[in-house]
Amino acid sequence: MPLPEAVQPMRPHWVALVLIYWNLEGGRLRALGSAFALGLVLDVATGTLLGQHALGLVILCYLLERFHARIRFFPPWQQAAVVLALLVNDRIVHLWVVGLAGEGWPHWSWWLSPLVSVVFWPWLFLLLDRLRRRARLRRA
């Protein structure tokens, strides 16, 4: 979705949020290979360095898989804190890749995306959970 240049850095990381949800609740995208493929598609779609999002999503997926049993049963406010930590970790991975590519230090507003994403997390969680329950009821 096109956004004005001023609010472009505040775009939520929708792919990571949906991936976090499916890793916690659905379990359908728990394979690291799926996260890598999804990251490559995101790299091609956004025109970034090939493998940048793929690496970030694979690390995010690995951390979710490692701590899945604990995170899943956290209250919503603790889950939001974990989501923030995961998205900041994703930003640090991107910062590392950008640094290796020699693109320089990004503007401070580049760090706003994880904060905005955490604001959307509870609402996205409820929406996806409702859609998953409806789909399960239709199959039954």
C-alpha cells in the first residue's frame, strides 16, 4: 500500500506480525524454509537486498520456535512485549545487513516500525484468531 514519504518509516511489519501469529497459534508456517521463502518474496517485492528480509524472518521464526511453549501462554501485554523484542531484533538484523552493504546509518524514524507494529498486534491477533475459528467451524 503506497504511503506518503513522511509516514513510510512507520509502516507496520505486517509479514512478521502474521508470521508471529501463525507460529504461536496456527503452527502452519513453523518451518524455517517457509520463512526463508516468504522473506525472499518480500525482498523481491520491496526491492531490498536479496536475503535481507529472509534472514530476519528466519531468525525471528527460530526464536519463536525455540520459545514457543512459553510465549504462547503469556498474557496479551507480555506477548506484546515479546513481539516488540522480536521486531527490534529483526530491525537489528536489518541494520547489520545494511551496514555490511555500506548504505550507512538509517534515520531515527527507521526504528518506529516495531513500535507501530506492536500497537497493531493485539488487534491483528484478535482478527486472525477469529478468522481461524470461523474456518475451523466451517470444516467441522
